[in-house]
Amino acid sequence: MSLPMPEPNRWAHPTGRYLFYIWDTSDVPFVQHPAEDTVIITPTFVNLHIYGREMQEDADERREGRCFGEWFSTACPEGELGTVDTSEVSRITEQEFSDAYMRGWEPKEDDAVRGS
């Protein structure tokens, strides 16, 4: 019997590995102007728990130190493809990923300790 999971992503293929990291942008200005014609808006998240499933990459798209995945959180419950620094992620089990999905990507109490 398979575990409850989000719908498969039609643009990528999972490796079978599941990941977790915490994103905190509380110290980043909401609006930034790094160049005259550029404005960057950064939503503020304090310890946003992000759950991911690692995705396969083509050899010519791999970047050392980066992990390509589909990432889910309360801020993006439908998931989005992207990369994250490998030093920021930890592996979780398929069961932990499924449990997070069933909670609507809300962290469980001991996840707060994990992210400290």
C-alpha cells in the first residue's frame, strides 16, 4: 500500500529521496533595490518548514552543491521546482514526507526542535 502523497509533478521525475529544511527570511528587507532598474520583493518567513522530494536532473543541468527538488510548505502547498544548497537540507523518510503532506505542510511540534 502506498502512502498519501501530492500529485506527481509532470515536469520532473523523483529520485525517491525526501528532504527537509527551514527557511528564515526575517532578517531580509521586504523590498530591495540592488540596481537602478530592479526591485526584489522577499516575503518574510520565520522558520518556514519546507518539505521536498528530490528530482532527477539532466547531467548538463547539475550544479555542484545544489539539490534540485519539488518543495512544499504552507506558503506554497502546491509545490514548486527549484534548487537549494545541499548544506541546508537534511534527509527525511518517505513516511515523514507523507505525514507532512497530510498535515497540510504544517510542522509538527518536534520539527521546531529539529530546526533550532
